[in-house]
Amino acid sequence: MNPHVFMLATAGRVVDALRLLQCRRAYCLLSVVNYTNGLIIVSWLFAAYGDVIDLLYCVASCLFGIAITALYLNRPLLMVPDVVYKVTVSFCALFYSIQEADTGLQGAVCRLLLVIAAVALQFTENYVLFLSLSAIHLEMQHLVQRRPPPTYDQLSALELCQQDGPCTTAKIIVFAQVPEVTRPETPPPCYELAVESLRSARQQ
């Protein structure tokens, strides 16, 4: 096999893997794994308190559903409680397992290793979450940049709106349009030039 083709194929797979990390499905998968880990950790920490376990199960399920819904609705602030809950439970389990390992209880080392793996998965989930949110933000910026510049009718309505005070969208549509004579043949390429052209046309 040609080594150059092999290197290109490997690089393409690496790029696809990085794109997968920025995908919502990757975060959802990690979130489900950490949600399950959180339930196991809560069952271990509060084994003697059944009511507390039931309450934390309900809280974890509600926060998990809100976080997944907020991810697809692009509401990052609604995902903060779920992240705080998972991080708090993971670190409480980490400190408790370290204390157990210091006392020399049977099986404490295995539990400590499992809790460390859960904490690592939690940090991985947060990292993928930030990558997903940044990818969504960049995508929205690209969509905004692809929009055409505003028309003279929109600029005229916005200027009249700013002079008269706050107004609604219905008022913007009702405002009078700029006469055809004052418009140049070619529209300006950006918003600032359009505003300057409109003001100079009004002064003339």
C-alpha cells in the first residue's frame, strides 16, 4: 500500500474523529455514560439512605433531560445545573474513596480507580460540551456573515425608529420608504456605507 495514501487516509480519519467530538451526539453519549455513573456513585455514597437516593435519582433525571433539551435548543445556561451536579457528585465520591483507601478498607482501591475514571469522563464531557458550543457559535457567526446587507427601506425605517423612540416590528414595516431618486444604482457593500449613503442622500 502506498504510504502517502495511508497517511492521507489516517489524517482524514483523525479529522473526522475531531469533528465527531464537536457533534451533539458525542456529548449526548458521554452525558448518558456520566448520568449512569452518577446514579451508581449516588447508590454507593448513600446506600443507607433510601429516601436520599430516590430524591437524587429524580434530580439527576430532571437535570439530564433539561441539559439534553437545552443543547438542541441552543440554551447553554440551562445546561449549567447538570454540569454542576455531576461535578459535585464526582468530587464527593473522589474524596470519599480517597478516605476509604487511606483507612485500608477491602476493595477501596478498586472503587478509587473507578471513581477516578468517572471524574475523567466528566472532564471529557465538559470538554466536548465546550467544543460543541463553540462549533454552534461559529456556525451562527458564519450564517450571520452570509446574510445580504440591509436594504435602504430597512435602514430608513430603523433610523426613523431610533429618532422617534422604541418601536415594534409592525411600526418598522409601516414607515415610509425612501424615494427611488435618492437611491444609487448599486447598493453599498456593507452596513456602515449604506448608512452614510442614506444620510448624505437625505441631506441633499
